[in-house]
Amino acid sequence: MCGIAGIFSTQAQTQIDNQLLVNMAAIQHHRGPDGFGYKQIAGVGFSHARLSIIDLDEQRGRQPFISSDKRLMLAHNGEFYDYARIRAELVAKGARFQSKSDSEIAMHLYQQLGLDEMLTHLRGEFAFALYDQQTDTLHLVRDRFGIKPLYYTQTEDEIVFGSELKVLFANPKVKRRFSSEGLFHQLIQVMVPGSTAFANVHQIKPGHVVSITRSEQGFSIEDRPYWDVNFPKAQAYLNSKDEVYYIDGVRKQLLEAVQLRLTADVPVGCYLSGGIDSCAILGLSSAAAQAPIKAFTIGFDSAEYDETPIAKQMAQATKADHHIMSLSGDELYGHFERTLWHTERTIYNTLGVAKYLMSQQVNESNYKVVMTGEGSDELFAGYPAFRKDLFLYGLDELDDTEKAQWQTMLEDSNKLFKGAMLSREQYDSAALDEVVGFTPSCLQPWLSCSHFAHQLVAAEHREILTGYDAGKAIAETLDDAMLESRHPLDKAQYVWIKTMLEGQILTWGGDRVDMANSMEARPAFLDHHLAEFAFTIPPQYRIKDRKEKYVLREAMKGLLPEVLYEREKFAFMAPPAHSDEKKWAAMRVLADKYLSRQAVEAAGLLDFEAVNALFELHDSPDADDSLKVQLDAVINHLLGVQILHKQFIAADLPQFAAAEAERLGWRAATN
């Protein structure tokens, strides 16, 4: 797990500034504090900040790698699993490795198989850059679900890329400003896949490879998928096997994914909440490992949101070494600004801050690696929005009265999350209705914030956004071929995976807050072999008798506490600001700093009068809890865009990156 960076000049004879490459590594040293490297060939320079997980030899595992014939250069962030077997096969065919690192297999697979075939052999979470001097092409590749980040932009004479936005912004040639559309989407939580908050800065989409070829005419850029979330056609479920087949298959596939992710040259721990997902991971890890597993749990001082009682039961049952971090509501906003420096996007809930603080404690416990439960809800239909869409669109045998009853029961049991995980009211997007067949419930809470967002942006941006349709922008990125003739539940899961999983769960709930403290998270459920099996599970086995994740529950029944096996899915989030006076007061301290008239007008992003009106609406005696939950999210986004402006636009990031390199003693060698 590391951070990568690079520059691809329009001219092969250009000498890339080595110290700039080092600065781009230094500004992300939190991703790789164990060392740095840089190399260049033919007007292409890569740099790397290393977190040593596999092959701890500082010199041998140093990246970038250059092939012995000087044709290829590789910089890799992430983990390739089953690498030892692959390396042995490659060596038997004549490959010669420079290291014992898993990273190097990508270069040798490319040499022997070519790009497309190479990608089919890569298993894990990864983002990497591979330059081929023979074709004069830079390939930027991201894993299938987008677990690891990778961004790029184009200046007048360069392609600049890196694991984080700040890496690009360390280059003085890269312009830093919000786009109007990017600003809008920061205020409504859901983002357009492949986009960022910043103008002309792109994110490699999950399961995509961007190939950039240099010629006398400049760069040609090809963006194409190499993998996608491919559910069967709905008709195929008519010939499905019985539930035992799927239960046994999930158990087998998940155990294999967990065993692979226990591979490391350092200890591997587990995150543990009170949910089925993390409990299953801990249970399997404990059974597969020789020594007790270290388990890390976040606890909140609000009984309604705290899951530590179940986590304690699971830790005791597995004899885990259990570490609990208890957080009070008011201290979360005290770390809000620092968290956003790492997320590089706004967050709707301070769970992101809690996870940032937890990764800090993991680091202080001398752990670099934990396994997590992310991805389970996506594969096995765990979120309440999935059940809602199944009831509304996927159960033709239910009449309208029964559907209304089921929906009422669902919303009654998820009152805490109405306004966030579930929309306050029905919101329909014509564009999504046309592409998907309905507007997925998972997007409705955020698209319904569009009304607020249009009012909240400054007049300059509001004018540009006249007629802008966020639902349409998202719908245009979805692949019709993956939605055509699919079951409504499959469509709902597909849309979530393409939007909220990558843009939220794996970003400010995953990699960015984990790697902020040099901690690698391994989400075993997002092993693509397990995922491809899970996609074949019929809807009636994913949600059975109104119980979500039925197949997973049954597969893990033998190791789950009974109370957890029986209970309904409980969304893991921090208490909203309005639910606690101290937390609300702590939020107001930030609001006084960033949402004052002076601060708002100086940044030029927001309309102060609209911001003030939003707070008045929140404080109105007519505002019910669900409206306050929704407005709490919008307020967090307002704070977020102002903080992002300060950190990434107003600040001199090239100078900061240079200072970081100097502080760390990371210097390029002089000629």
C-alpha cells in the first residue's frame, strides 16, 4: 500500500524535474512513510511513497520498477493477492524478478501476456501506472470496485497523475479551482462517476484503464472498462439452483478471500462493528489464523448509534484482542478539517472523522493492515434502500396496499436514517427513470438536496448551472448493457456500486481516512471472485421474508452471535449534529469560522443569505427529525466546500509539497 505520482511530457526529450517528482511523493507521505523512490525514462517520470507490507527490504522493494530492457516502468499502489503462485509461474517461464514484492508481477504479466490478458490475472485492490516505451503509452489502471484511488489531469504540455488530488496540485502547472458542477455535487453528496470537485481533474473509474499515447500531434486518451458489475438477465433466475448451493458457495468464496488477505509480512488486524459483515470477517480470520486477531471497534456515546455491545460478544467468542475507541459527539468536529484534508471531498456524516481517528489508533497500536467488512451490503442487498426498491418494483405478486405496508414497516425500523439512508419523500429523476426504469432509492436522499444546492451556490455558479440536471449527469455514465433486462434489485445494486460505493464508502469511509494514518484496509467482500459468484444469487435469496443478506446470514450462522443473526441491518453512522447539544455547539464553532459572511464572500462559492436561511430552516420549530438529518448533511457539505477551498485552492500547495520534502529529508540526487 503506497502512493504513486507521475508526469508524462508531450516531448520525449524533456527532462522531468526529479525534485518535483519527490515533492509529489512527499505531500502524500502518509500513504507511504517507509521510503520514497523516483525514476524517469523518455520524458516520463514516476515517483512513489512506500508503505512496506510485502517484502520489507527497503532497497529491494523500492519503486518505481524499470524492466531490465528499459522498456517498461511501473508504479503501483495496493495489493495483488495470490502473487506468490503467479510469480512462480512467471519465473518458470523465464521471468527474473528484482524483488519479492507483489507489485512486480504486473510488469512481468504485461511482458508475457499483454495488457488485456494481464488484467484478468490481477486480484485485489490496486491502482497503478505502467509506461511502455515501445508504444509510447502510459496506462493508468484502477481496481474493479475503485478501492484504491487514482486521478489525472492534463496541462498544456503534460499529463499529471497521482493517488490523491493534492499530489496533482503539488505540481505548479496544475490549475486549482472548483467547477460549478463539481461544487454542486459536493453539496448533494452523490458525485458523477469519474469526476471530482475540481475543474479538468478526473478520476479513473473503477474497473477502467485509461491509456494515454504520445505522438507528434500530442496526447490521445482512451478510457475503457476491462471489468464491470454484470448481473444475470432476470430471465436466468428462473433456472437457478436451490439456496443451499448459494449458501455453501458464499461460505467457500468468502473464506478464500479472507485467507488471501491474511497474507502479509506484518500483523493483520480486523475492524469490528456490530454488523454481520465485520463479525463474519473476524470469525473467519480467527479460525484461519494461528494467533488471536487484533480487533478495532468504534464506539459512540449515543446508545442509539453505538454497536459496541454486539462487537464485544463477537470479540469474546473469537478470543480476539479487542480495542474499543469511544468517541463523544463534540470531539468529532474538532478533527473535521484534518479529515477533509485527506478525503479531498465533502462528507455528510462525521463517521468519516471517526474512521480517521480509528486509523490513527490502529497506527499507534503498530498495525499497518486491517481487514474490513465493506462491500457486503453491495453484494448481498443489505441497505434499506435495496429492500424498498425490491418491495416497490421487484415483487409483482404484492398489491399496492401490501407494498405500502412493507414500506411503512421498513421506514419505521429505520427512522434514525430517514433523510440520509432513506429519502424523506419520493424523488423522481426523469433521466434515471428512462435508463434504470425507476429512480433508485439510494440516490433519492441526495438528489432531493438539489433544491437546496441550487440556492446555496454563489450567483456566478448558479448562472452556469441553469438547467443542470444531476440525475441526468449520473444516468449518462451508466452502461445500458449492464441494466438491460435486469431484475429491479440488481439495477438498484448496480447503481449504488457505481455511485455511492466508490464515491463514499471506499473514499471518505475507506482508503482516504485509512491511509491518512498509513494504514492499509483490505475489504475481503470486494474480492472479484466472490463478487462474481454473489451476482448470480437470485433476488429471493438475497432478501428473503423481508430479511436482508439472507444467504450471507445463513452462510455465517455458525459463527455469528444470535442477536446479530436475528436483527435487521443497522446502518453504521455517527450521530447527526442536531442530536447532541455539545456536538451541535462544536459544529457551530466551525460554522462561525467558515460560514460567516466574510469567509463565504472571500471564497466566492456560496450565497451567504441562502446559507443563513438554511440554518434558520434547520432551527425552525416546524422542522422534524428527518428534515434535520437531511439539513445536517447539507451543513456538513457547506463546511466542506469552504474547508476544501482553504486547503486546496487558497493554499500554495506546490510550496507546501516542497516544504514537506525538505522536512522529511526526501531529496532528489544531484547530477
